[in-house]
Amino acid sequence: MLTMALCMGLGCLSAGTGTTRTAEMLAVVPSPTFTGEIRKVAAAPAVRPQVAYNCQGLLSSRHAPAATPGAAVELAALLHDSERGTPLTADRIDRAIANVSKVAPSALGLRTRIVTQSAALRLARTLGEPHTKKLVVIAETMALPASVLEALGDRPEAAALQFLGPESTWIDRRTVFCGSSILLHDRIFGGLLSFRPIRTEDKRALIAQIVAFDTEHRPHVTPVVQTIELRTSLAVDAPACIVERDPHEATLSTVSYDDTPHSMFVRKIEDGGFGCRSCHAKTDSFGLSDLSPKEAGPIIAGRKARMLLLSERTFAELRAPGPKFD
């Protein structure tokens, strides 16, 4: 898939097979088994690494902009642009922080508060000082009581179902690297997004749900979906598609190829498409397998518990004085 998926087997680390990306990955997950698997991938017979990007046939819930105060979406818009490599000027950052700081949380819906808090914390990790402290204050201001977040639960919102079908048809997945341990994606995003690899009868997907922090700084996986990275069939060369929350609209929508985000996991290649197969040349790369219903419950619970510990640590580090992240 678009995604590297050591702990999901959907995607790809990089657009190519360069040593920089492999070294970066191994630094995150030092494991002899993992290293050996990567070497086997690198030594495997060459395959055409790219897959097409094609969202045709997937419904989009895009509609008229929701009635959300304009300033409330400014941080989400900043995050959206930064993930596309758009340079963010200090003036734009300062203006967005100032505008969002003036918005009364009580004037916003629950979803908007969750999305705004998430954008503030993810920007705090990437922008650093002198913006971190102000962004953390916004995140704390947008926090909801634990009782409210617990009442929301952690089942993905209904909007995701139009792309994936009923949740009862989803099959959770694992690789040899991540039974009940956290996914590499969770680690890279600092536990601010919670990732869930699944498949259906005709698709593979990685769902990313927003982790929100309550008024006591405790993390909760919310139903609010930030992204869905899709392969549109179960075939190894199936086209890829990204579904993402639009920063200006309270909805999930397919993303055009030109507007796809850039990350460690989502990379275009020179002659079009994405380089998913440079890591995932087979449908069972990295020991990918389905979880039975009996296995899924305890394994997912274990992943969630470990991921939330990471979330809590990330937020504590952001609130602490001094240098934050390398």
C-alpha cells in the first residue's frame, strides 16, 4: 500500500529502495529479524515497484463546507499544507495561532475541538519553538472531559464505512513484527494518531484515528478518522488511494494524486504512482496474516494500551520545558 507497514503489510517505506530510508527505519525499529527481512527484500529479484493511484469507484462524502467558525480550521489547514511540503511562513503560523486562540471552545462542536487539538499537537512536534508552548496551550484549551471522550468510544465514525463497508466485514491484520506491540506508524506519529490495519473482501486499508487528550491530559482514541490509506483490491499490484479529512469541511474525501501528502510512508515515484511494491513485493510480505475474531480482541487491546502510553509520553514531552524532539 502507500504505507510501509512493518506492522500491517500494506504499504511501503519509500518511493525507492535507497539506503537512507532503510537506515531511518532501522533506527526506529532495531531488530535482527526485521533487519534480515529488509535485506531479503533488498536482495529479492527486481519488481516493478510502483502501483497506480486511482480513487475511481470510491464514493466521496465531500459536500458544502460545514458551519464551522473560519478561525477554528486554520491550524488544520496549516497541517494540511505542511504535509504537502508547502513552506509555512512565520507570519502565517503566528496569525493562525492568534486567531485560533481567540475562539471559545464552547462555540465549537466536539469533532472540531478534537480536530483542532490534534492539529495543534502535531504542529507542535514539527514546528518546534517558539510555537510549541502556544500550540500546547491551544490543545489544552480544546480538551474535553474524560467522560465525554469515553462516551464517544473508539469505533471509527460512520463516514469511513462508505469507503470500507460495514465494520462487521473488516478483518484485522498483523505481521511478524507487531502482534500486540505498537505499529511503526504509531511510533512515528508519537501516538497522536492510532493506526489500524484491516482488509475487507475486496480492499486493504490502514485507518488512522485521532487521539484526543482530556482535561487531565489522558489520551483517548476517538472515532474521528484523519486518513484512510487504501489499496483498492487484494492484488499485490492493486491501485492505491488516500482518503483524508478535509481541513475546511467536516468530512472525509478522496484526495487527488497531485494533492497527496508527503511522509515517510507515502511517497510518489518519478514515473507516476506510488512505490508500494519496493517493500511489499508479495501479498504476505513481512509475514502478513489475518487475525481471527478470537485473536483480534486481545491483540488490538494490547496494541491500544501500548500506543496510549506513547501518546501520554508525547504530550508530557510537549508540555515540558526545554528541547522537545530530535
